[in-house]
Amino acid sequence: MNKTLYSSIGFLLLLTTLLAALIITNHKAYSDNFSYPKVHKISWNNNEVQQLNNDETIHISITGNNDFKQSFKNAIKQWNNLKIIKLKLVSSGSDTSIVLHGNESKQEDCNYKTNNQKKILGYTNNTSNDYKIHGTIFNVIVSSNVHLMNYISKWPIKQKTRIALHELGHALGFGDDVNPNDQLLIMYGASNKYNCNKTMISNSEIMTLKSHYYKYLRYIQKNPSII
């Protein structure tokens, strides 16, 4: 009787250990799905690039709700730190290519909601024209309006910075990344618990930005009159 009891207890302990190991293994595998993927190009909108000024910078201004001001500045700094493009902060209306705007009211938020987008965090609208430069057609963005929603104005600054980085990425030409393996990337199309505090621009995003802007800058430098 005792031997049977001891055998049962031993079996239960072994089973518990195996289950615990399985849970840990599955958790690790699940977590690993959200590590940074192998470097690859990600979504870009129709060969779009921002229009450059004579000094080869992109003029950008900040308007609206002051609760977003620091997050916008953080986003500008991080894209500039890549040393691929140069965003130059200017006063509103000074030949501005990109306007970063923090919505100031619920009513302003409503202007940017659709039936399918009841809880969007931000919105970017680009206006562009096609230019043929040395045989390559570039869809040059002549103006971008970026809005962050008023209802997120009191969120932690790190989360607002992540959203500002994402929307500014759209203004530069990125599309929404929908690859489920890319959930930690700034340009992933949905904010979730895995990426809402991530503010590091990935190597995939850096490579993609270079592939579009380096070619554009080379052509601009060969023919400065098109700026």
C-alpha cells in the first residue's frame, strides 16, 4: 500500500515538473515571436519621398495641443539621429512640408474618425506629385499633415512618442507594416501591449528608409534645380 502511494506521489511530482517545463518552454517560444526579426525591407507607399528644401532638409512644424510637443520633438530627434534625412523644426508656415498637430478637443478627434476607425491613435495625410528624375519616377510629397488624437494626450510620454514616431514615419513615406513577426517595429500597423512602449527604430526600418532616400538624394545632387 505504501509503495503504491509513494509511486503515485512520485508520478504526480514528475508530471508536475514536466508540465512546468512545458509551460516555460511555450512561454519562451511565444515571447520569441516578438523579438526583432531578421533585417528586411518593410512596407513603403508608392515610392514616396518628402520634398527637400534648398538646404536638403525637410521643414517641419509643431502645432496644437502642448501635451504632445515633447513627444513630437522626441520623434524628430530619433529620425534625425539616423543621419539619413534631416528634419528641420521651423515656425508654422515657414515653407513647412510636415505639420505635426496635437488635436485640442474631442470634436477635432471626431473629424478624423470613420466607421471602421473608431479608436485610431493618429492620422497622417500626404499630398504628393509625380516627378521623373533621371528615368525614375518619384512620388514627391509636397505636404503632410500629422494628427495625434486628443484622447491620448494624457498618456505616458513614451507611448505618445512611439505613436508620433509611427505617424512621422508615414509622413516620410512608410506604409503600415502588417507582418505579424514585425510587431515590435515602429511602423507595425497596430499598437499593442508588445510595442506600445517601444521607441527604438529597427534596422529593418533604417534599411528601408536608406533604400528610398539615398537614391533620391543622389538624383537631387545630380540635378539640384528640381528641388
